[in-house]
Amino acid sequence: MATKTTATTAAPPGRTRRVDFSRMSRRAWLVTGMLVLFQIVAFADKAVLGLVSADAMPELGLTATEFGFIGSAFFFLYAIVSVITGFLASKFSVKWILFAMGVTWAVLQFPMLLGGGAAILLLTRIVLGGAEGPATAMSLTSTQTWFSPTRRALPSNLVAAGSTLGPVIAAPVLAWVIAAWGWRWAFGVLGIIGLVWVIAWWAIGADGPYRDRRGSGTGASAPTDERTVVDGHADTADTDTADTDTAEIDTADVDEQKPVVIWRALLSLAFLSAVIGGASNFWVQGFLTTWLPQYLGTVVGLSLGEVGAVTTVPWVIGALVLLALGALGHRLLRRGRTAHVAIAVPFGCAAVLAGFCFIAIQATSGVTAVALLCIAGGCSLAYPMTASAIGYAVGARQRPIMMATLGGIASLGAVISPILVGWLMTTAGYVSPPKGEKPTAEMADRMADGVHQAFTITGLVLVVGGALCIAFLRPERLGTMLQKRFVKNVGEPVAAR
């Protein structure tokens, strides 16, 4: 009977190729570090609007609803550009896509530094949002070209944690910048940092050895360090002989999947579950980056410096959650568990916990309410895990399409929530005070009424999204079904049954 051993020699010609894993690993982690910084800059760009709200609203003459609209405007082009970029990444090097995105981010910060008004703020936020839309998907795509399928959970979550570290680092630093130099310099500092990252990426960035091999007709051919062999031959998932659609492709072999009719994957129950779960996280991001600082300053009564510190807490918790779930997923994948068990289920559990915390806030007050808000916000910042999970459903060539389309559609959650919160505040009777004046106690109560209604809605969205991911986000099962029924053969009709 054949026995399985871990491959330590080169695989048969035409199947896989031997690489120096130790050298690849060093470069892999260097690139991963650059992508973590990329995510930090991206989410600092999002967080800056909330930090400048108290000063920018009166100077620019904006109401709460109007400012909420500008917050939502960041996501107007998010979905469109994400989907387009996903298809571009299936044809071009992700390194240069990331480079172009970084340049755009940096340049778009400077108009507000130079005296732009409300119209310029709206326009730059719309374009900036479009340029940042594919950030997470492209970062994950780039990272995963450097790691084998069973080693991707931890580096993917490290990159995802960069999105939570952005506000953690940005909030206190930008709060100091605003206090020292004025709110416009918050944009200028981000522009300068963006230019520094672009120069470094030009020198360091690259696509890894697990990127798509376009000439093979399948996904990427993995280096043999992570392959399993049977009697000297690479062992692959028994996809073609699976008897039922409930069979699941071997997680270690997902890069070997052939291109499929992509719209079949995008209309699947697994993808829909990932969209709803991801949208619930974007929903919270929209609130945190647009309204949380003002909520803490007006309702809780914190100073600007205190707001800068407390605002970081949900993001710190989010980073810790992502690191913990990444380590858990890494261990589970290495033990042969599926991406559903290792990535989708932990994500869903975190989202459900966040939802219950949001719902419970109205029944508490003081320190307890703030603690629940921080836990709820932190546990609902794991969106990249849905993108990482759904990437296991297809081969390397189509993975950026799946991830970017998911991010684009899910971002609608962040379009809705800032406007909804602003509308609920206005409906409750909240009016922004004149420049230089603090909100009255009555206005603080009215803001609290509106925001607390939004918390209940947010909690319900998170519970539903998390539960759907636990039940239905099964990428390997989806991959098996696609390989059996919807493989896209060049020059031939789609195989379908």
C-alpha cells in the first residue's frame, strides 16, 4: 500500500518545481511586511475623515447628514474599481497594480492640504475610495503568491491586521498633527507617507513563486516543499472522481484548479454568504471611520486627545482578533482541515459575537457601554478573512477576480452605514453646533438616540452575516462543484451537466 511522505526532492518534470524555501521565505516575509504597511496607509486614509470631523464640519459649513454623505462617498467607486481591478490582476502583475494605487492615494491627499473646500473634499474622497477599493484583495493576492495554500492563513491575517493598525497608528498621530498644525495637515502627512511607501515598494515589491502560470492551463504550480507525494508522485485532490457535490477538493491542491466560468462562482451560495458577511464588517468600518470620534467627543465627553487614544481601542482589538484567528487557521490548515473550518467559521463566530455586543450597548451605560462598543468594533473588523476563504474556491488566475469582486460588492455596507447614522441623528433632532462651540447636553442626547438606533441595526446585520458564513461559506466544496461542471476549456464549450 502506498505511503505518504512530505516531499523533499524535486517533483516529476512538468508537474512541480523545487525552490529554495528558506530563501523564498525570507523574501516572502519582507514583501508581506510591505503589504502590512500598505494596509496601514489605506485604512489611515479612511480614518482621517472621522478625526477631522469636529473641525472640518463647521469650517466647511456641513450638516451631519452632509458629512455622513461625504463619508459614504468614499465607497461610491469602491465596488466598480474593485471588480475591474480584479480582472486586470488576472492578466497583469499585481506589483504594478499596487504601485499605481499607492501613487494615486498619495497625490489625492494634497488638495485638502492646499485649501480645498467641501466640493474638493467630496471629489477627492470619491476618487480616493475608488483607488483604495481593491487594496485588501490585491494585498491578499500578492501575499498568497508567496505562500503555499496550507501556509496562507497567518500571513493573510497579518496583512488584514494592517487594516486595523492603520487607525491605531493614525488616530493618536493625526490627533497630534491636527492639534499642532490644523486639520488640513492630517491629509498632507498621509500624502507624504504614501509617497515614501511607493518608493520602497518600487524597490522591494514582487510577485511570488505561487503566482499563476498562464501557460499551464491550470492554476499555479506550487513548489514541492508543501506538496505530498505517493510513491514519488505528487498527490492531488480526487476532484474528477468525486461522486457528489458535497465532496471537497484537497485544500493543499486549490492552486491546481483549472479556470472556470467565473460567473457561476460569483452566483454561488458560498460567494453570497461571503458578501453578506463581508458587508456586515464594512458596515461597521463605515461607522468607525466616520462617526466614532465625534460620538466619543460629543456623547461620551472626551477631549480630542482622549478621542485619539480611545478611538484606537476597537482597532487594537481587531488586530489581536485577526492575529489570533490567523494563528488558529494556520494550525488547522496544517492539520488538514478545510478553509471553511479554519477561516470561515472563526470569522463567522467573531461577527456573531460583535453583533450581540452592539445590540447590548443600549442596555448599558458608562464604561460598560464603551467596553462593549470596543469589543463589538474589534470583532467586526475581520472582513479580509472572507476574501481569504473564498479564494480557495478557484485557481490562482481567477483568485483576484473573486477577492476583488467580493470586496467591491461587500463595500456597499460602508456606503449605507455613514448615511444611515447621519440620517438617524438628524431625525433624532441633532444639529451640529457653530464653529468654535461645543454641542449642548440636549444635542448630545439627540446624537446618542440616533447612534444607538444604528447600533441595534448594526448588530442584527452582523449576526445574520456571521451565521451565513458559518453555515455556507465552504470554498473547497464550491471548488469541487466548479471543477466538475463549469471548467472553461480554451476553444471548447463549457463542460456542464
